[in-house]
Amino acid sequence: MNILVAVIQLLVAAAFVSIPVVRHRFGPAAKAAAVAELRRQQVRPEVLEENNLRFDAGGHETAAPVAVAAVMTASAAVNFAGAAPAQVMTWIFSSLVLLMNAVIVYSNLTAVRSVEAAFRRKEDPELARIDVGPFLQAARDAFPPWVRAQTYVRNAVVFGGSAVALAAVTVM
């Protein structure tokens, strides 16, 4: 059972690493599309840089998923070794990953509202003029169509894999 859990944890780690990999590869195209949309809306594109708005894999967009992948890899190593803390680590980290991924999915589903709210909090009149829906859609459309499928697969691996790992350690 430990081997199954360890393999699942490595799959979850890979799923999280895929986030910054995709953003690194296609982030510049997303930014270019967002800039084009800002120009269409007659908003200065420099507002992105001035407010640290990014579409690439910089900052927390890389650090957070890589940290999750590192923790899941460490937990997998403990499971492969059959060490005593494996069950407790799996319970803690798989539960946290389930919750974090739920937050990620929720933030993706409510992106327009949350970006609008963030723009309002900045009290920058230039940001307030942005029609956020088309702005975010332009950035999304710059990613290849397979990225949407990859997102569904990633979520299935994270949610399903974590649930299976938790069930497996429950019966151990």
C-alpha cells in the first residue's frame, strides 16, 4: 500500500510542477494578448508592470507549486521507505493538497470578480478602467487548447490521487 501511495504522491507532485512549466512556456504569449486587449480598451499596457501583474511563472506562481511538489516528493520518499511517519505525513499533506487545490479551482472560477476587487483595492484609476472579463479571456486564449485539458487532468490527479492516498492510509 505504501508503494501505491508513494506513486500517487509523485503524480501529485508532477501535477503541481506542471503549473509553472506551462506558465513559463506560454506566459509571454498570454501577456502579449493581455497587452493587446488593454490597447483595444485604450488602457496603457504599462499599468501591468506598474502594478506587478504577471502571466509568467515568476514569484509565487513558481514557488508555491514547487514547494508543494517538494513536500509531496518527500512524503513519497518516506512512503517508499516504509518509514513510521508515512501514514501521518500522507494524512497531513494529502489533506492540505486537497484543500489547496480546491482554493486554486475556486480562484480560477471566480477570477474575474477577484481581479476586479483587487483592481479596486489598488485605487489606480487606470486599473479601474479595465474590462477584466475580456482582459483575462485574451490571456487565457493565448494558451494552446490542450492546456485546458491538462488542467482537467491535473485536477483529476490531485483530487482523485489525494483521495485514493487518504483512503489507502486509512485501511493500512
